[in-house]
Amino acid sequence: MTHILLIEDDAGTANEIMLELADNGYVVTHRTLAAEGLATAQTEHVDLLIVDRQLPDGEGLDLIAQLRSEGRRTPALVLSALGSLDDRVRGLRVGGDDYLPKPFALIELLARVGALLRRPNETRDTRLIVGPLDLDLLATTATRAGRALELLPRELKLLDYLVRRPGEIVTRSMLLQDVWGYTFEPNSNVVDVHMGRLRRKVDADGEVQLIRNVRGRGYVFDVPD
């Protein structure tokens, strides 16, 4: 069973969330204080955190930052009445994986929970060297066998996503959800346009093809022997 830790001090909000999550098959542990939530996250197996920012004994973002400093990568959805752009950016920078401003619809919370749980349990290494590719995500640079790849931010994120899944068919729906953050599939060719540009930059004429289109299914990153 998927275990979700909810850290929320407002009783009404917490009850609504717990009932909705339970109705959808999740096991929920509820804590009202940051200290209690931190202790639970450190001592129990938790698949997802839902953390309110403004808790009676502290800031929910500090709790997430503490867990990240300990190397704990449990996905975290931040809830807050503070919904400005600066607040959302700060929440993501300290290690939150998604940010949902209050008030929110429970159906949206469920969609975001589902999206976070579907993400692969991968490391967050900031330097990836696979075959001839060298990605430095902090410096936002990429090279292939020493050749600089002039990638746009979205293209770098796409390449990062593919490189972490060598040999796996990555569908357009996966890319829309995990790279663009869409919980629905828009009627557009945005994925194919971006992937076409990325493939032309990564696979130059005469080079072994690293990114392959699987007709009707998606794309594969092939690691050369």
C-alpha cells in the first residue's frame, strides 16, 4: 500500500484530504506539527509527503530542506496559502517537488499526488556521464564526445529524462506529464517538435544515433556498446 504522510495543522483541511486519499486507496498518516512530521519521515517508510508551509512550530519548507540535507528524496507536495510566484519558486528550490496554493480542489490534489507517485525513484545526480554524453545540470551544459551541445532549457531537461532511462521506451504522455507537468494530453505536437530539435543537436551527421524514434510509441535513448 502507498503510504502518504500528511503534515497539516488545520483540522478541516486535513480531514478532507485524508478522506479523499483513503477513498482512493492510500494509507495516510497525519501529523500537525513540523517536529512530529520530521520524526515520522525519518523513522518510517513514506512514499509521499504532503506538507503545509505554515505550521504551529515552524516552516514546512524547513522540514523538507532538513530531509533533503539527510539525503532523503521522498517526493514532497507543498501546500500553502502563500501562492505568489516567489513563494512557489522558493518551495521548489528547497526541495519540494510540487507546490499547490490554497484553496485547491481535491481532484487537483489527487492528480498531483498521482503524478508525483508515478515519477521513477531516481537519483538526483547533477552530473551524468553516459556513453559519449556528459550532462552538467548545475552548469546547464551538455557535450557529446567533447562537442558542445547548444541546448535550450527544455531540451536539456528532455535529455536528462531520457539519459536516466536507457533502453526504455519513453512515451509522449510520460514526457508531457514529467517534463512539461501536464496532467492531461493537449492536442498539439509540442513533444515531437522539441524532440526533433533535440535529436538533431545530439545526433549529428555521421554519429551513432543515441535517440531513436519508436513509431507510434515514443522515444528510446540507446547507450552505445
